[in-house]
Amino acid sequence: MMMYYVIIGVFGIVGWLVSNRLKSKFNKYSKVPTSSGMSGEDVAHAMLRHYGVSGVKVVMGQGMLTDHYNPMTKTVSLSPEVFQGRSVAAAAVSAHEVGHAIQHDTAYSMLGFRSKIVPVVQISSRIQQFLFMGFIFGAMASPYLGNIMMLALVVTFGITALFSLVTLPVEFDASRRALVWLDETGVTHGTEYDGAKDALWWAAMTYVVAALSALVMFLYFLLQFLGRD
């Protein structure tokens, strides 16, 4: 189990560094106004209209960098800094979240697949908690029970890894749609566009780190299972 904690520690540090870099970029581009003068809310509504997407609500959420799109309620929730902000960062994040709404409206296959496996991922996470309790209380000492628990860990971490890997094309595609729209409409241009692209790239890196971490954990438990007597 020592290697497990090493993996957790390494990816924890990398994730922290990338997250801090993202916050730094967001703060930097939050101070750069767009020449269009549009707020994040304005950007969201304008992009939805541009692509003819109806029935999507744009609301102000709470916290920092909590922006997301909920396909169940068809709601784009923007953090206060993004919703009210008239900066490059606000425009980039808002357009990215609307990118998910457009994916939903156009039945983008990877988004649909990710949404379908969310309940399975949630169940897998709960199972993992019980399995780690078994580790703590020595259940792995029993060869038969240990093999079953290890196989369960392989399956549940495999599901987590699959979800993380599927998330990558979903996030990159949403950013691509956002940047295309920001550029073609002139909401951001020149150095503003470069800033939006930079901010979204670092946001994407947080998902890359999460996917690599999940994949490595899955491979670790798979090798552990295959190596058991």
C-alpha cells in the first residue's frame, strides 16, 4: 500500500500546482477588460442566441471557479466573478460553459455517455470507501476475501478512470467551441483572445491531471490484483 500513498501524494502535489496556476491565470485575466465590454452573463446569452439554443437558463452561482453546466436542468451556473465580470477570464469561462450547453443541444455523444455513467461513478465511489475500510481492518489478509476486494477495487477504479478519460474530450471540445465563437464574433480578439485561450488551457490541464491520476490508480490496483497468489 506504500506505493498507493506515493501515487496519491505525487498527483496531489501536481494537482495543487496546476490548480494554483489556474487561479493565478484567472486572477490575471480577470483584470484584463474585453473591448466588447460584455459581462459573462451577456456572453452566455449572446452565444446561446448565436447557436439557436433555447430553454437554457443562465444563473449566478456562489463561490470562485464553481462554473458549470447542468444538463439535467439545462442551466449554466456562473460564479459571481464570471457572471458579473467584464473581463477576458469571464468571457472565456462563460463561453466554455455555454459550449457544454451546445454539446447537449447537438447531442454530442461523449457528453451523453459521460452523463449516463455518472450514477455508476457515484456508486463506485461509495463502494471504494467500504473497500478501504476493509483494508484498514485487515480484510485483505484473507486470500479469498482479499481477491474479491482487490477485484472490486480494479473495477471501481476502472470506472473512475473511464469517466475521467471521457471527460477530457468533453472539456476540450467545449473550450474549442468557446474559442471559435469568441474569435469569430470579435468578443475577444488579439491579445484578449490569446488570454482566453491561455486561461482555458490551464483549466483543461486540471482535467488532464485528474485523468492521469485515475488511470495510474486503476493500473496500480490491476497489477496488484494480477500479482496476488
